[in-house]
Amino acid sequence: MPSIMNDPVTMESQLKRDLKLRRVIPHPAIDPYICSALGFVAKGDGGWHKIHNLSAPAGKPTNDGIPEEYRSIGYPYFDDIVAAILEAEISGYLASSGQKYSIEKLAFHSASQRLPSFST
């Protein structure tokens, strides 16, 4: 994607980090192997968010190989997550990777002491 040329050093460092963390692999793991183009979208803080362009390549986009039922992402409601944890009668930590400081902004009534612990 043309947007990777906006900051090729950042793209390279992000890919190296992703390889180290095994978020991406250096060779195809499945056959047939389909790979979407990488690009950047500007973030509000001046940084870059790496994206996959599922509309590429022209004429045969990656999206065409994805079944319709897997083409959208859904997120559960917080109350549903808490209800599932309470139903399972387990303790632990609940973390969010979607917003940098989302966990710090959660407030709980003192009557909710049996809810999971939160750590920042």
C-alpha cells in the first residue's frame, strides 16, 4: 500500500517486533496462502496504526476468500463479560488492549467487591 512509504522505518520496526512476538510468520503456514497488503493509518497521537488492506490486490481481493460470516468483528458488552466470569466462578484479571488507558477509567461500586481485580 502507498501509505507504508509515509514511514518505512516504522513499518520495518513494527514487522520485526511482530516477528519476534510471533504475531506474523516468515513463511506460509497454510495452502493456499493468501496475504493482504499492509499499510498505515494515522493515529490521533501522531503515531501509526498498521492495517491489512483486505480489498487488495485489485481484481482478486483477500475479502473474496473470506466467508461472509467471518467478514465482521463483534465485541461483547462489558456486562456480558462480567456475567460470564461470575457464572464460571473464577477469579482473575480483565484486560483491554483496545484503548491504552481504558482499565484505569473503570469505576466500581463498593458492593461489587466480588468482581475481578483490575490492575493498571
